[in-house]
Amino acid sequence: MAASRDLSVFFIMLMWVLCLCAPLGSAGSNVAQSECLKVPAAEFARSVKSAIDVVQQVVSLVSKFASASGDFRLSNAILDCLDLLDLSADELSRTLSASQIRNGKDNSTGDLAADLRTWLSGALGNQDTCMEGFDGTNSIVKSLVAGSLNQVTSLVKSILTQVRQEPNPPSKRGSPGTGGGHPPGRKLTAGDPFPQWLKPSDRKLLQANGVAADVVVAADGTGTFTKLMDAVSAAPDYSSRRYVIYVKKGIYNEYVEIDKKKWNLMMVGDGIDVTVISGNRSYIDGWTTYRSTTFAVKGQGFIARDMTFQNTAGPEKHQAVAFRSDSDLSVLFRCAMRGYQDTLYAHSMRQFYRECEITGTVDFIFGDGTVVFQNCRILARKGLQNQKNTITAQGRKDPTESTGFSIQFCNISGDAELLTSGNSTLSYLGRPWKLYSRTVIMQSYISNAIRPEGWLEWNGDFALNTLFYGEYSNYGPGAGTGSRVKWDGFQVMNDSAQANNFTVSQFILGNLWLPSTGVKYTAGLEV
């Protein structure tokens, strides 16, 4: 059993990571103030506490409407708000705790400034998602809570400006070519993905294809549980070690929600399209986009491998999410996300997708996470008549946010039905969902399924001057940049130093936490 082997990987990482920005309130607080914050630590703490108080007040306001609605869509929107405000309170509390005393229950990277920016970016976007849930309702609830939600957003935005935005130099973030992070004074052997000080037994476990399971889910009754959600509920809260759920082959028609308390869950299936989690909720059927998801995860340190998450609602049902994540420092490895509109909702936090397959039509990779996709197949599907495909719709709303999508070493094309139809659905790399939308495509194959102009407007000239869309060293018949859009926010990146900012080691600080997951990755621009 994994418990007997004491695979406390994230705890190990917390013990070894040298804090690149000393904890506030400690002997190194002066260093912290100068390197992490633009304001004194006490002022920062007061600002965060004030925001938490306001969030709690808004929760009390929204809670009054929780049982008053007989409207299905409105009820879902209210539940969304309560969940998202709770998430904001949690992210602000983590910010406050980490900026004062590291509490030992904090799966962070050790780069305090980057961690604070991540958590605050998450807290900034939650209120927008709450408001969007009221679209399509005729209730006055939206107008009643809008002012309070805007107040929370304003406070969080102000706090985010108090954290230094300048990235640490590469020497402090781990070399972009190592493939694994290490504290100063520790070295990696060439080609070795793990720190040398990690004990051999843990290395062996991490390298193994199979990991001992704590529980087994099997639809045929041969496991510990027949339902995946039952296994999730039985998992320990705030686990400092990896808790492994093995999900045997089969189609599981259920909706899974992994709570924020469920840390370090790992789900291992029998393969893409062999272990399948399936649902069909959609916007047309009364669900909010946020709540339409088949599989959702908030608990940090989540890992899934060799599974499929799908939403079978179909293109005519519009927004219908297959997988949604608010899980910081999470990994999906050899997984498939299948749907049409809004397939993958990378809602917030740092996420890494490796060797995955993602299919859809409109905005099928969207959200405001800080995400790297590496060695993935990203396939547009045939949509509704006169519909246009957009692969990404990144939701960065403020220039201080650390968020964005980086797509590297991927294969971007259409599925068989779209290609055989002569690319009848026009397909684009993305469009700007929010004012500071940020997406970079690097070193990827782009087929002729993608239109020569590459990118699509959201609404007129909205965000065209403030977005950041970049392409670097791509290839294939759809990779030519001569006919690309002429927006001020789009650029062809010819400078490898600029492109390096969007690599695993720099953009999501992967060298500091990915080695603990046992999932392979490329840290920089070179394989």
C-alpha cells in the first residue's frame, strides 16, 4: 500500500525547497519586504484581512438567496457564487498565511512572490465567474450582489499590485535545461529528472509505471468502490502524501467534484478511452458553464493519468465542460478531455498537461489558469453550421495577473471528421475572452485546419491592443505567419529569451515541483 511506503512527496518538496523569498514575520522579513512586496508587511496583511472580511460579508449576502429560488439556472448560479467566494476566501487566507509564517501545510513552490501572484490571480477571477453564472437569468439577484462582488475584485486587484511582478532570475528558478528543480548547492546528474538527495526508495516509486493504490474503483464490483466519487469522499483531507485511486477500465457515468480539502490525490486509469468519466450537463439544460463540468478538481497537487474525461452533450447544447481545474501544482498525464464547446476549463492556478488529447469546437481550452500544455494533441472538431472553432479563450483580466496559456511541442489540427469535410468549420488558435488574454504557441505542429490569419476577434476591436498572443518556431502547413492578424497585441517571437519566459521552468516554475510528480517534462526550449 502507498501508505506503508510513506510516499510523502509534497512534504519532502516543502522541506527541501529553499525559500527564494524569505517568509514575512521571520528573521528574513526585511528580505521578504524588499524582494516580494512593494509595501510593508503589516500593510499587506491588513489589506488581505480586509478583503477576507468583505468576502465573508458577501457570502452572508448571497446565502440569503440560496433557498429562495425555484429557478434551476438561478439556483446553480447562486451555488456557483457561494463556491467561488469560498475559494476566494481560501486563496486569500493562503496568501495571508504564507506571507507571515509558513505553516507546513502549504504545497507551494518556495518562490513566495510567484505563489502570492498565483493565489491572488485566482481570487481575482472568481467574482467574474460568479457574475457570468447569472447570464440567462431574469433575477434581480445579480444586480443586488454585483456591487459587493465588484468591491471584492477591486480589493484583490489592489493587493495584487502590492506584490512585485518582476520574475526571479533563472538562477533562482532552476536552470531551464535540467528537467528538474534543485536547491542551491545540490546538483543533478545529466539526464536525471530527480534531485540526488531524494532517497532511492522514493525515486523508484516515482519512476515506476505502476503506483501502489490506496483504493480501487471498479464498475464491475471487483474494487473497493464502484463509484469514483465514493473513493474521493473517503480520501483524507489535507494529505501531505500522495493518495492513489486506481480506476479500472469502464465507463463511469457520474459527476465528480474534488473539494479544496482533498490534497495530493492521484488517479490512475487503464488508458485513454479505456477508463472514461462521462457526463452530459450543458448550459442549454439549465446548468451554468462552471457547474456543467463532468469532472472538477479544487484540491491542490492533483494528478491524473491514463484516463478520459468527456462531456457528451454535443455542439447544439453550447457550453458543456468535460474537465475543470482550480488545482494548484496539478498534472494531467496521458489523459483525454473530449467535448465540443468549453471542453477544458483551466479556471485558475498552475497546471501542467503532458501527452494529453483535447478535442472541441468553440473556446474549447479556456479559463484564467497559468498553464503549460506539452506534447499534446489538440484537435478541433466539426461544429454547428456557420460556427467557428476557437481553440483557446484565455481569461486574463488584469496585466498584474501571472496567468496565461503556453502550448509547446504540441500537434494542433482537426479531427478526422473535420479534415474529411474539407475543414468546413473555420478554425482559429484562439480569441480574447478578457482584456489581457495571453496565449503563446511554441515549437508546435500546426496543420492547415487552422486559418492563415491564425486568431479571431472576440467582439470588434475589444482587447486587440492589450492582449498578448505570440508564436515561436512553429512548423507545418498552418504555421506560416505571413497572413497572420495585424493586431498590436500579436507578435511573432524571434527571440529565444522571450520565448523562454513561457517554458515550464519559468512560466509555472516546474523545476521546483514537477520532479515530485514523477511525470516527465521538458524544462526549457530544448528537448
